[in-house]
Amino acid sequence: AFTDLQAAIDAATPGDEIRIAQGVYTPPSSGDRTFRINKTIAVKGGYAGLAEPKPDDRDIACYETILSGDLNGDDGPDFANRSDNSPSVVRISGYADPTIDGVTIASGYARASMYSGGGISTDETGLTLVCCTIRGNRSNRGGGVYCRANTRTKMVHCLFEENTAV
């Protein structure tokens, strides 16, 4: 089991499935401060995790998995204290076609005009979102999700809440 989600993504090979236990996960605080996915993998949340009697049990409502751009854990209402957040929580690139399933993506804050997609930003890739909640993200374009030209995106049973595009 990995304790660092980006390390798990980097170690995965095309076709792999990454299972994420309940909890809040933040991108690396250095570099571009985003979870980067550049290969065709499945990222699935909602698992009970090793601390539970049945770690492989999956219930996305009971075992919420949150990918959060709130690197300092200090966000307030109305986007207060967001200037230090990730500009995009998840960035998909490299002609990948990942699936993200059963995950909440929250608190991305793209402040500059060069950033798009506070929650998820795609760059001429494929993307499938299944049973995801995209909540409380902000950017100039695509507050919750920004799909660049030529992007093949499928969304099934997803909820978008309180995202803002300025």
C-alpha cells in the first residue's frame, strides 16, 4: 500500500487500478501542486482501508475519498484563504484516458488566467468520471472541470456543487 497518492499514480502502468481508502488526500505541495495523471489507469475511491475490518469494502458515501486542493487545511466560506490552494487538483495530460470513480474533488483555486479547471484540467486527453462529486473549485475557465479542445470526456452520475468560473 502507498501512503502517497502521487507516488502510486507514478508507479502505475497503463491498465492498473489504484484503490484509495477513505480520507482526505492533497497533491504534492511542491512543483505545480496538482495530482498529475498521464496514463490510462483507473483511480477508484470509497474503500474502507486498512484501518477497517474489511479493507476492500467499498461504499463511496460511507467511506468518502476526497482529493483536496486545500494544502494548508485552512479554507473558509466564500473562497476565503484559497490563494495557497492547488491551481487544479487533478491535471490529465499525455493522451491518457483515465477513469476516476467514486472520488470527491474539492478546493482547487486557479488564480491566474493561465490556469483552467480548478477541480480537473484536461489537455487533449480522454477522461471518464463515474460517481464523482466536484465541489468548491474556482478558476477563470471551467471552475469544476475544464476540458481543452479535442478532449473526450464522459461523466456518469456526477454531482457538481459550488464551483465558480470567473
